[in-house]
Amino acid sequence: MQDRLPNITIKPDVPSDQFLDRIRAVALELGEYDAQPGPPVPGVPVANRLVITPLLVTQHRGLTGVLTAAATAEGRIKVAPIAVRWNPDPPHL
């Protein structure tokens, strides 16, 4: 599915680690998401990563959002929606 989705990046007006900390705090405050720092990816210079998972059942199986701030990304954060199974497949974009 990743090959069908456009590349999504954002450039917050604050440092990427501060932005990801804020997003994590909001997600946890809502109480409908788990938001945890993600593991590093071998071979990729990642400065910070956040994995957001809905706690409630969704129509997509294994739905997760990953926000990655690479050390070489000049302040940009990659946003990747991921699912084990999309419903419908492909999702309506």
C-alpha cells in the first residue's frame, strides 16, 4: 500500500522533537490513542520517531501512524499511515 500513497511530509514551525512531544501529549490526552517513541531503523539516521495507534477498533486492521524526523531531513517530518489490512483496499484517497 505504501507505494500507492503519496509521500507526506510536514515542516512544523518548532523543532521536530518538540513537535513530536506535543503530538504525543495530545494523543495521550485524548485517551483514544497510544503514542510511543518508535525504535530506530537500521541504516537510517533518525533523530526522533513517534508511533500512534488507535485504542478503539477501526475499519482498518493494524492501523498505525508513524511520524519520523530524520536527522538529515532539515526539520521535515515524514508521516506514514500503515495498516496490516485496509478496508476498503485501497482506501479512498
